[in-house]
Amino acid sequence: MTAVVKESMLKVIVATIGGFVIAVAMNWFLIPSGVYSTGFTGLAQILTQVLQNTAFAFGENVWFLALNIPLIVLAWIMLGRSFTIVTLISVLATTIFIGLIPQYAVIPGDQTLNAVFGGVLLAIGTGITIKFGASTGGFDIVALIFARFSDRSVGLYLFVLNFLIALLAGALFGWSTALYTIVFIYVTSKVVDEIHTSNQRLTIFIVTNHADDITTALHQHIIRGITQIPSIGTYSRAEKATLMMVIERHELRDIERICREADETVFINVVATDSVVGYFRKG
């Protein structure tokens, strides 16, 4: 089994686990207590409530899938095939598990605790999925696409979009509901940051004897600029090359795998990057 196949299988497993954890957060904490989630899971909750006595009375899982379908198509075009396939698996897993897991109030009558524990669980499911190079669909995709055409961060767009969900829930179901949803948004964002780390951009230095092989392989899979710096090992006095790249964190695992396949003795140093001046492709 090749490293590429192993990595792909790992992403599928993680996306499936992430979908299960998100479904548990929805069915055991958020839906029973009337706390509205972020993104398309929250919008699916709202549509389920508003349309429950109409011909469009579908469950949260059906609305979640229906909302994501057009964005999956858009992501395929704009964000890449590999990213989209794993995201689709995550969306399908979330849809199936929300339908299969019975709704049960683990903490009945306490919206604050449900918002906190539901937020932690949903953030774990979302965070591990993002960490392995995919998304859970919905506003993640919208924010990534918006960020590509502006200088603003993905996080800013996610905050604005999720805040709109909180306002919509408040306008429809009462402003106390909106406040509990804001508590949920805050908890979720903090836990996702801890899992995925707040430094989205990284600078990596790749020291290798096979610079041409690595750069060729990287250019085939990663759309990033690479700066090659001539280097000399101070102990061996052997000539090497140092490749410098600025990347986003979700790209790191694939880059490490590609480098190891081209050079088993490669040395990679990863440095957090606070800001970048000049053109940097987001996503």
C-alpha cells in the first residue's frame, strides 16, 4: 500500500469520525435544547423548525445535505478535487449519522451547558476534519471561496456568516436563543483554534540533496511558490539546497509526505507565520 493510499484512507476515516462527532453534538445537545448550531447545521435546524408543518417538512440531515450539494459542486471547480472528495465524505457522514442517532437530551433543561458541551463536541469533529485537509462543508467552503478574492481571512468570513445565523435564530425564536447560539459560536471557535492552531500560515524550510525531485513533485500537487537557496552543511561541507515555502496549515501533511517520498533523508523545519506581504493564494 503506497503512502498516498494510506494518507487518503486516513482522511476518509477522520472525515467519517468527524461527521459522527458532529452528529452526536447535534442530536444529544443542540437540537433537544433549542440551541442553534453554526453554519449549515444551524441553518438546517432553522429550516426544519420553520417548515415543519409544510410540504417541506424534512429533518435536519436532509436539509444539511440539500444545502451542501451546490457548494460541493462549486468547491470541485474552485478548491480542488482532493479537498472536495474528502469534504463530500464528511458531509455524507454527518447526514447519515444525524439521521441514525436518536435525538436525546443528555442535559435536559440547561441551554448554557448544552451550548458549551455541544460546542466542544462539534468543534472537535470540525477541527480534526480541517486538520486533515478537508472541511465539514457549508460556510467553510463559502469562506474559503470569499477569501480567495479578498485580503480578508477565512476566520473573519466564518465569524460574520455564523453571527448572521445567530441573528436569524434570535429573530425567529427569541433573542435568548440568539445569545445561547453566540455562546456556542464562542466555544466552538476556541476549541477549533486549539485543535487546528491559530497560525493558519506556515513557513517551511526543506533541506535536501534532491531539490529538483522535490520541487517537481511539489509543483504537481501543491500550487505554491518555492524559493531555492543554495546551502552547505557545516559538518559534512556537502552542498545542499534549502527550499522555502509559505503555506496554509492544512497543506502541511501532504507536503511532508511528498518530500519524504522524493528524499528519505529530507529535513523540514516548520515556522509559524504571522503575516505575509505580497501575493499569497488562500485556500
